[in-house]
Amino acid sequence: MKKIIVTGCNGQLGHAINLELQGNPEIEFVNTDVAELDITNIDKVMELAKAVRPYAIINCAAHTAVDACETDVDNAYRINAIGPRNLSIAARETGAKLIHISTDYVFDGKGTRPYLEFDKTDPQGVYGASKLAGENMVRDFADRYFILRTAWLYGDGKNFVKTMLRLSQTNDKVRVVHDQVGSPTSTKELAGAIACLLFTENYGLFHATCEGDCSWADFTREIFRLAGRGTQVEGITTEEFGAKAPRPAYSILENYMLKLTTDYMFADWHDAIEEYLKNELSK
């Protein structure tokens, strides 16, 4: 029996990983969230890892409130950097594999072509900088690891798609940023990539997003079209939106390493959101 510790199990990706692998009789999940395991506490992390002796640790825990990170700097680094360091040490000491989730925010967002895994990182805010620090901690302290950078994630939980659907119930028009482009990515697709890598020795850094790209405004229009909502979408600039933290204007990642080293292919974002909404709207 392969025991797998999942941190951040109550989040969108934690749910998706459990669903993706629940039919595997050789896996036993040890699901944890902050109430069960404080990943910023090395003693607690080591205690659990030594008790479980996991086959793998999948780290879905993160401080993802981008604007809050700008003022909650210490906590951002504790969760996004110290936490991965602690999990990496525990994985190394117990012989476990580590799967760590990172983000498009490690880049400057000023690109003109999809970012490859080999491109220079240059985060523009605290969130991105703390996540890049987490990547470096994994590289420094883990022996066997997979780092997956993803973007624009949605799944079972609080997310952009559900926010737009909720707003469409009470608004004839919504204002959505049109000058940021990326690849909306479902947690189901990302969980599939994790499952593809988990039982291999194909270690390293991978970009992991759905195929294709769009702006937030165009993504919203497709959500409303598929959901049969008549709400209009007015495109606005990032400056007009006025978020506290900088957002990357260009967030398109190329899944280069996955395509080179595996047979896994992410779905096109149009197909992924259609599948997601069919399930979501039928609840």
C-alpha cells in the first residue's frame, strides 16, 4: 500500500487529486489541511512523515491571496517557501517523492511567446517571489521532486468561474479585465498530470496548464455562453480594475517538458471549461 500525504486537501486541487486517484487500490491517502498539519512547523511535518512513511507528499497548500501577500509578507513566505522547505526535508528523510505546485507568477508577465520551463524567472510581487522561493527550497532540499507550474486554476471550491456565475445572477453587465492573457486550467486536468508523473522517476520542473489561451474577459464570455447566461461582459484594463498587487499581463505557459517526456496532453481550455460547467450546473 502506497501512502500519500496531501497538504491543502480541502482546496480545489486537493479535492481533484483525491477524485483522480480514488479508484487505485494501491493508494491510501493521508489528507491534511492546516487544522491537521501546519506545514510551516518543521517538527510537526517531520512527526507526521515519520509516522506515515509516505510514498509521496503532494503539496497543494499555499498562500494564494495575491493582494493580501503584499502586506502579509512574512506569512506568504512562511507558507509558500518555508512550508515547501519543511516538506522537502521530510520527503528526503523518509525516502518519499515530493510533488509541489507553483505558479505563472514566477515570471514577469511581459512575454511575447509562451514561457518554457527554461526561461528566466522574474516575479513582480510578493506572491510570485514567495512561490519562486518555494521552488528553490524544493530544489535545495528534496532528492526526488516534481514541480508543476500552473495558472488560472478552477475546480471544486472558490474560484473565478463561480464568482462570474454568481455575478451573472444579479447583474446585466460585468466588467472584466481584457489585457491579461493566460490559459484557464481545470483541477481535473492538473490532477491527471500529477497522476501521470507520480509513479515515475521523471523528476524535474514542468509547466502544467490547459492548451490554448484567452483574456479574462473572453474566458468570462465563454462561461456565460456555455451556462446560457445573457449577462454582457465589458472589457476593462488592469489599471482600471485597480488591484493592489501587480498581475502578469502575459501568463501563457508552454507544457514543453510534459510533451517531451510524457504522453500526457492537457485538454484545450474550451473543452475543459465545458466539461466543468456541465458537472457544476447539474448539481
